[in-house]
Amino acid sequence: MALTRTFAAGREQCFQQIERLTNSHSLRGSESLCKLLRYLAEHSLAHPPSTVKEYQIATEVFGRSADFDPQADSTVRVQAGRLRIKLAEYYAAEGADDPIMVEVPKGSYVLSFHARTPGTSGVHAYPPLKVEEPLPRAASKATGLKVAVVVLSALLIVLLAAFAVVTVRGKSQAAAAPAVPPEFQVFWHRFIAGPEGPWLIFSNGAFVGRPETGMRYYNAATDAHAVILDHYTGVGEVLAVHDLDHVFLLLNHQLRVKRGTLFTLDDAKNNDLIFVGSPAENLTLLEIPGTQEFVFQRVESGPRKGDLGIANIHPQPGEPKIYLASPANQPTTEDYAVIALIPGLDPQRSVLILAGTTTMGTQAAAEYVSRPDSLAELLRRLNVSRPQDLRPFEALLRVKVTQGVPVLDDLVAVRKRK
């Protein structure tokens, strides 16, 4: 019976760790990843544990239809990869002292739980946590006592070993900085080369009206005397700032943040810049040289008149002339976003633009440059392996959206600037 109580406590602690993860800064901004983590935990901690397939996850977690084909749709694999990255980020920072480490082993959808010494950055003397079966009721008390003695002895040895490790390594190991992914070192090098970090300029569009009665974008032709509201920002932009701040924390560099209406041309001349949000809301982008290949434009005629799209200035064979998100009068299931690295007003400075036609696209663009796996894909498409080889470029993302959350992005096109 003692082993049964030990298992119950361990299982409860594992579920508590899952809740701690879903409420963390690393994960709480991604509803889809939290849902996936809870789903995998319920199956991994079941008694006995149950193995789930990619099809189950697609249909039960992400709402895919019954004809879902894992070979044609990589949603589950992409989301599992994102979850692995978020878990690694969490344990490298705010979860550095957590007693239980949760992992998603590659090639598997069964969570792995590890106990570890608080203050260390990895797993040392502890094996994966296992579910112990309860002893048969007919087992003798002597057998139970022997098992209890063995378990307590093993725990004592582990505790002594852990104490020795902590004593020898001291506080220096606990304070050791997590390793920076090589993709970050290549892509973000120019933004951390100087003594000061870049300015991150996030959009806060100009609106007229009131929240109680309805708001719309300010129109200079008709709203010259209207009161402008410029303190609203989309949820995608907020989450984008969070993701980028985490990147620069990992790079041990400060990220300075300013809303678009407070930005000045002096800022543009003297600093590296990161713009979050499209020119439709981040109006400062209209005052500096912008993109040349993928340009934000409103449709001038036809059934989508007035909708914001991304014009493909030099379309390649098979490419459309304009990319449009889902119609404004329908739930957003698809969006497009631009990732562009361009020269600043001072040629020695750089400007990075992360912008979608909706706030979800902007969030996806920021997430894309905040993940080592997606950055690896972008650098491969640019044929770049060293920081000094990275030159100005413009890239276009197609973004799949589920319930207001970007769940899948696809690099549609990449252009190197001349």
C-alpha cells in the first residue's frame, strides 16, 4: 500500500507541474500549445498510460475533420515541435528550479517526466518517473516492509548524492546562462552587435469613435476634427513583444520598447529597429523606406474592396499578384505576414519588419523569428550559415489560424534584396 500512495502523490505532482507550465510566461500566450500539453498529460499519466496517434491529436485537439491525412498536413508535428521549444525555453529560465521536468521525446507523443535537483539545469541522478503498480493485497507485511526499506534507502542515497552535487557546484551552476541556439546567433547578430539593443516599435493604430458605440480607423479626409484614440493595440502585437523580449533575454541584451505614435525620425537615424504590426496600424512605417517586394496595399475594386492585402510586386511563375487573408466578414482561418530585413536610414543600421494583414499574422511572424527550427528553415532558404552572410531580404508567410490562434505557418516565398 505504501507504493500505491507514493504513486498517487507522484501523479498529482506531475499534473501540478503541467498546470505550472500552462500558466507560465512561456506557454500561457499559446492556447493551442496548452491544450496539446494537457491532452498529452492526461494520456501519459493515465493508469495504465495510453499511447496517442497523430490522427487522434489532430481531430481531438486541433479540431481537424475525420478525413485528416497526417502525410498531407503537418499541423501536429509542427505543434509538437513548438511545444518542445517552449518547454526548453521554460526550463532554461523561469522553470530552472522546478523539481519535475517535462519533455516531449522526438518521435513520440508520450510525455516524459523527470525528477531533478532544484537549481540545476538538467537531469542528473534521477531516472524518468514511473508509475508503480500497487502491491497485491495478499502480499505479506514482511514483503512490504522490505520494499519500504529498499525504497527509503535508495531515496537517502539519492538525496545525499544531490546534496554533494549542489555543494560542489555551488551557486555558479544555478546562475549559468542557457545556451543560445546557433540560429539566433546568426539571425540576430546585427541587432546585438552594439552596446545598446534595438528599439521595438509596436503598432497602436489611430481610431475614432468610442468602444461603447463602435470604433473605426481614422480617415484624414473625413475625420479631420474627430478625437483620435491611439492607445489600442492588437493581442498579436502584445504576444509578439513578449516572444521577442524572451529572445533578447536569452541573448543577454536589452530590448527597448516604444509604441508607434511616440516614435521619431531621430530614433530611426540612430538605432536598429524592429517594427511589429502592418503600416495600416504602425503608421511610422509610412515615414521610412519599407518593403519593395511584398507591399501592404488595400484592394481598390471588386468584392474585396477596402481589404488590406500584401501585393506581390514581382510575382514568380504560379504566384498571385496579391495575398489576402480570410474575408473580414468571416472568421479568420488564414492570414499572410511579411518578415523583412532592410537597411535603416543610416546604412549601418538595420530594420526588421514583422507584420501581418491581421494581428494574428503579426503574432505568427514574431513567433517565426523566435523559434530556432523556423529560423533554420529561413536561413537555409537564404543560403546563410554565418552572421556576416545575412543580407537584406523579404519573406512571405502563410498562416493558418484556429480560434484566433496562429497554429501553422508556411514560408511561401523569399526574396533577396538588391
